[in-house]
Amino acid sequence: MRRKAGHLLAIEEEILDVALTIKAEGTSSFHGFAVAKLIQTNRDARRLTSQGTLYKALGRLERAGLLASEWEEADTAAAEGRPRRRLYHVTDLGERALAMARAQRPLPEPILRRLAPG
């Protein structure tokens, strides 16, 4: 998937959009599988979960400072009988980047450099 000069990839924009929707509904963080399910359900975007595409995009967004993450408490996962999840939340910079994407304005060069594969 090629990045249009100065802009987010469609998957990156979708992740930020769903993350802000989750935040607006009162939940500050999300995990990758939950965001994938929401995108697939609400936007019929099956490409997200294939070959780790979603998790690569989450990593790029975090590296660029548009998302931040932390591991959930081990006790929470143990109480639910599952492995720990990495929980993400949108940063202020992520909110601004999505607003710029929606307005079709190019992102600042420092953000674009951090979004590059690496």
C-alpha cells in the first residue's frame, strides 16, 4: 500500500477514527482485536487483519506519536482467563493528525518520517 505524499494511509485513518469513536463513547483505551472487529463490522474493511496489517499500522501510529500504549494489568487478564492485552489510546497529536486528514491537509514532515516503515 503506497502512502499518498503527506497523508495517512487509509488503515491509519480508520484506526484513528474508530479510536476516537471509542473515546467519545467513554472508553479511553482499546486493544487491537477490538478495533479490528469494529472496523470490520462498521466499515466492512476485511483487509485490516490479514498478515498483521493492523498491528503494523498500530506500531507506525505509536512510533509517530499519534497513539500511545501500555500493557494492561496482569491481574485483569488473569481474572478473565486470557493473556494480557496491549492497550492503546489516541494522543492529542493523533487527534490533530486525523483532523488534518479529514480536511485533506498534509501532515507535518516530522510525523511523516516516523510513519515510514522501519
